Amino acid sequence: MAMELKKSSVIRLNVGGNKFCTSVDTLTQREPNSMLAAIFSGRHNIACEEDCEKGDIINFILSNATMKFRGFNLSGLDLSKLDLTKIDFSYACLRNVCFSGANLRDASFVDAKLRFTKIKSACLVNCSFLRAILYNAHLYDADLTNANFEAASLECAALKNLKATNTANFTDAYLISSGVQDVNLQHLVGAKLGVVTACGNGFICKKPDEIR
């Protein structure tokens, strides 16, 4: 549905339940390379939420690789096997998103919420998960070369057969209640592991009060 907007038009945004008011001019001039700026620039038709399908969102991501998706809710999308290099997902809500087999080289997930995400056989080279929440996430067979998980929360996450963990940064990462397999414990120096208990080919990070 096409819609003409003046620069002075007031836009009401609902971001995670928090409501904001701003103008079209502010959205398009403050961060001209952001997805919000693109949406309200007049170059695209504006669609009602009920008219949008997941496929439309994925196509938009693929056609705007240089855009920022900071703070957007992309929960439930299947982004597996896609080239998502250098995309900025900072502050985004990515619950139940599937990134399996995706190329996420140089992508940013700073302060993003990745609860229950599946990241299997993905390229995470140079990715930043600074302060990201990966509660109950599945990270299997991923390449973590120079990936940054500093202060990230991986509570209840499953980490298995991760590559190049010796180059990744896990400083202050919270791994308590997570399960880790085929990963060198020494590569997790600086992480908050709780009490490490051997289990099969790996270990479980337990809370002290869970040890009897």
C-alpha cells in the first residue's frame, strides 16, 4: 500500500513494547543507511503489517545487505544457508531464528536477543556477540574464528564441536547451565562456567547449589 509522507510527518514506533514518536525527517537524516530510513525515504511502498509475509522480510534482508537491522524483531525466520555477511543485527530480537549453514562473517549481534536460535555449521568469523543473549541456543559445528562472545549469556545453551575456539573471546561470557561437547575447556578461559562436571565427550556447567 503506497503512502506519501512529508518530512514533518509524525511516526509512532513500537519497539519491544516501548512507544516512541519521531518525524520522518529524523528517521531519514539521523542514520541514512538504516532500514528505517530506507522504509520512510519514499523509495519503497509501505505495507500494513498484516500484508507482510516472512518471505518478504527475507527478500528485503538479501536485497539490502548494507542496511542495518538494529532493534528489529525478526523472530521465527529461517535464514539458513544465506549470505548475511556484515549485516548489523545489533539489539534485534532473533528468537527461534535458524542461522544454520549461513555465512555470518563480520556480522554484528551486539546486545541482540537470540533465545532458542539454531546456529549449526555457520560461519561466525569475526562476528560480535557482545552482551548478546543466547539462552538455550544451539551452536554446533560453527566456525568461531575471532568471534567475540564477551559478556554474552549462553545460559542453557548447547555448544558442540565448535571450530577455532582458541581464537574466540569468551571473557565474562555466562555459560552456567550450558552443555559443552568436543570443545577444549582451556579455550573458554575467562568465561563464567560455575562448577564444571564431566559428561561424555564434554562437560556440563552447573550452578554451585546444584552440586550435592
